[in-house]
Amino acid sequence: MGLIVLLIIIIILVIIGIYIVPQQQAVVIERLGKFNRITGPGIHLLIPFIERKAAQLSMKTNKLSFNLDAKTSDNVTIVLDVSAQYHVDYDNGNGMPANSGVYRAYYTLADPISQMQDYLSDALRSSIPNYVLDDVFSKKDDIARDVNANVAETMHGFGWALVSTLITGISLPASVEKSMNDINAAQRQREAAQALADADKIKRVTSAQAEAEAMEKTGRGIAAQRIAIAQGIKDSLETIKESGVSEAEANELFLFTQWAEMMSDFAKEGKSSTVVLPSDFSQTRSMFDQMLAVEAHVDDEKKSGN
């Protein structure tokens, strides 16, 4: 009976002492309160009541997310959304468990995640004041990379590997955000006004150039027309002289012709639809004589110098 009882006790102790470590996990075993060993994934056995599982640490990469406020060099308070990826250091201590990453991760810091957050917050608050607000937005990846490098070195001594630190968001106070939007809107309006002014200037210059060219071409046309008229009058006078008509009679003929053309054009294009003429057609000669008398009077005054 005693042997059976002893065997049952041994079986119970074995059952109690058997434990299984899942994949990507590490278990710290203590014997009588002192570190003894680290066990990895698989089935293991510990001595009941003498040894215990002090801790079971995940070897997976975890994420730490938090927010913090900081002030830029241009005195703007911003809120940063920070995300850090970390895991227990995979260093096995070169065969010495007491130097391994698991040992340091468990025994060095009392609250490693919270303390890691404190280190990151302090590094960010020390780095952000070196940048103006615009640079924080444009260089946030560089800032996060520098902070990660500094904090990673510190955390490595505590058995933790800081994989990366990301600034995932930057929030501004409502008043600052409104001011920036107003500034951007004003700048866009100023650029739009400048563009409209430039377009109007180009339009005016082009119109002026076109008008100048049109006037130049019109002037050339008028000049050519006058030259042609003068040449025609000259040719006509020469032809009339050859027929035996005197120069005075030729002038009278041209004057009468112009008067007749004027009356014809007036009837066609004049604003008035009524033209008053002498009732007797023979009196048109007296009108023509009056025109000649006026012309002669004007010539006499020119000669007398009045």
C-alpha cells in the first residue's frame, strides 16, 4: 500500500509539474525565489512547490499607441499621435540566460511598457521645439526616426527592442488651424487676383497692338486711296485739256460732278429722307453759279491776305 501511495503522489506531482509553452512564448522559471532558467516553446517539467513559473513573456512584436502634447519653436502647441512597435530582445546571452533579453526584460524594469512610453514622450518633447510648425509636418518621419534611434539604444539595455516609432497624426488647436486656413485662403485669393490681373494686362496689350495695327493699315489704305484719287484727277485733267477745254472750265466740271455725287450719296445714305431742290431744273445752274461765286470769293480773300 505504501508503494502505491508513493506512486500516486509521484504521478500527481508530475502532472502538477508538467507545463506547455506556446510558440513565440518564453517562460521564466524560479527555484525557491531565485532565477533558474528560461524555457522556450514545447512541453516542460518543473519541481512542484520548489520551482514556479515566474513569468511568461510574448516574443511577438507588439504596438504601443499614445498621444502627447509638445510645443514647436514658433510657440505652437500640437498634439502628436504616436505608435511604437517593440518586442522582447531576442538576444540569448551567448548561452548565459542571465544575460539574455528575456531575463533583462523581466527583471530590469517594473513596468517596461509605461516606462518605454515615458522615454519616447521625453525624447519627442525635447526634439519638437527644434522645429517650426511647418517643419514638424514635413519632417515628422525624420523626427520619429531620430527619436526611435535614441530610445532604442536605452531600451536595449533593459531587454527590449524598439523596432520603429511613427508619428501617425498631428493635431492643432482649433484657433491655430483656423488661422492657418485663413492664411492659405488669403494666399490663394492673392494668387488668383494676380493671375486675373496678368490676364487682363495681356488682353489689353493684345487689344492695343491689334488696334494699332488696324489703324496703321487703315491709314495706309486711306493714303493709297487719296493717291489713287489724285492720280485719277490728274489723268482726267490731262485728258480734258487734250480735248480743248480750258483749266477753269475743267475745274468747274469737276466741282459740278462732285456736287452731283454728293447729292446722290446724300439721297442714298443720308439720315434725312427728304432733299429740297429747285422746282425748275434749269435753276440748278444758278446753284452751281453760286458755288462758283463762293469759290471765287474765297480765292480772292486768300490772295488779299484776309
